Amino acid sequence: MFYKTPLYKTRVFSLSVVLLVLSLLTESSSQALEKLQVVTTFPHDAAIAGEIGGSYIQVESLARGEEDPHLVTARFSLIPLLNRADLLIVNGQLLEVMWLPELLQKSRNDKILPGKSGYLDVSKEADLIFYNPDEVGRSPLFDANFVYGARTGQIANHHYWLNPANGLVIAKNIFERLSELDPDHESAYRTNYENFVSRLRERIQEWDKQMASYAGLQVVSYHRSWNYLLNRHGIRILGYIEPLELGLPKQSSLKKLARQMKTQKVRLILLETYQDKKVAGQLAEETGAHLLVLPSSVSPSLGVQDYFQLFEVIYGKLLEAFKGLQG
């Protein structure tokens, strides 16, 4: 004969389980809230912040790595992230001008507004390439502030994170602000920062060594995205599919570029994952050039998990392409 547990004991046991689960969930939620809540505009900065902040921060990116960084969709779901943020890390140089202001206005979180301690522009002290006036056109994609800034030498090419040495500057800016906002964990942040810098400097030396023999090569770039990386290694840019920073491809410009590519025997076109492969493909077909699509930010969907892997993928693909050109 089986023993049957009294009903009241079963209910007591069930209630105990429920209370235990609720207790664990509350404790987990409390621990999450105790962490410094960090939001970045782009995932490469989130990856660097995660390396430095470690277990003491909760970090999320507003944009995805495969999105066009100029035109990120200002999704309603992003507002709660900004509402609870203690620190907002931005790329700066007006890369976010078309979409971030709207989100900040809707978030109603005063401590992450420009000028406040919860707002960090990591382009500070980065090695920047400033636009020449004749590189900048007029476009509804950007407001007058961008055009004015570029034409007066006040706005730089905002793809500076693609020089890996600027990753050292970004890391320094993040370390200093985390330490300021959370001084109790400054020692841990410093240890993580120094480890990140040591690893990145080691990899930069290796990447520089691998690229040294390709100085002087010419390529075509879709946008002015790769100027920082290519300038670092002495790779010259013959021209751009988008001839102006604020312009779209034009048939007249593409025909001129095709003629130049044939004359100069340039056989490599670089573009990012979100750019128009049809336009670039037509140029490649006409000139016999190779089309090389590169990731420009951390993106798990593209197989890029962190800032180091971003450059491992970029350099790996570049080196393979350059070797093919010499073959």
C-alpha cells in the first residue's frame, strides 16, 4: 500500500518551491542592478567596455554590427536600455547624428546627455583624419552641423576605430570613465585595461609585420570606411564608389573610376557588409577586379565575437586578397 502525502503538506512544499524560485530571481535581479549599466552605440565599443568592465558592468549595444552605422533604426525597444543606463558610450564625430538624438530625447535620462558624466565620446584623443572640404557633399542624410563642421575642419572621418591603434585610445577613455563612475572597482578596471592594452599592442605588432610588404598597393573603397586602416599600412586608395562623403554613387563617377582602375591596373574593391553589392559588383565585373566584403564591427551573426577577432578577420581576408593579386 502506497503512502499518500497529505494535501496540506503538498501545498506547503509547492509554496516553498515558489518562494525559493522568487528569492533566487530577486537576488539575480538585484545583482544585475548593482552592476554599472553601460550602453554603447556600437558593438565594437561594447566589446572593449566588456573587456575592461568585466563582471562589474552590464553592457549592451544599441546598433548591430551588420547595420549601417550612419542609419541605425531608432527602434522603440532601445529606449529602456537608455532609461536605465549609467553610462552611454558614443563613437562621436557625428556618426550617430541621424538616429541617437531621437532616442536620447525619448529616454528622458538626463545623466547620459552630452556634457554629463554619464556620456562618453571615445573619439577624444584618437588619431583622426579630418575631411578635406572637397570630400564632403550635401545630403539629406546629415544635418547642416555635419556639413559645416567638415568644411571648417572640425569634423573627422568617423570610422577611426578601424585603425586598431585607436582601440588603445578607446580603451583608455572607457577605463578612465568607469573608474570615475565606480571608484570602488578601479583596481579591477585597471587590471583589465592593462591586460587589454598588452594583448592589443602585441597583435598590432604582428598585424603591422604581416602587412608591411604590401605598402604601395592601390585599392578602391566603396566608402571612406577603410582610410584609417589602409593609411596605417601605406595602402593607397585610388577612388571611392561614393565619391563624396555625403553622396551616393553616380554613373558618371563610376565610369571615370572604371577607366582609372583599368589604367592603374587596380584589381581590388573593398566594401562593408551593408553596402550595395550590386553596384560594387558591376564595377568589379567591368574592370576585372576582385570584390572583398569586410566586417566593420563586432557581429556574432558575421562570426565576429570581439574587437580582436574583428581585426583577425579583416587582416586575414586582406592578406589573402593581396596574395592573390600578386599571384
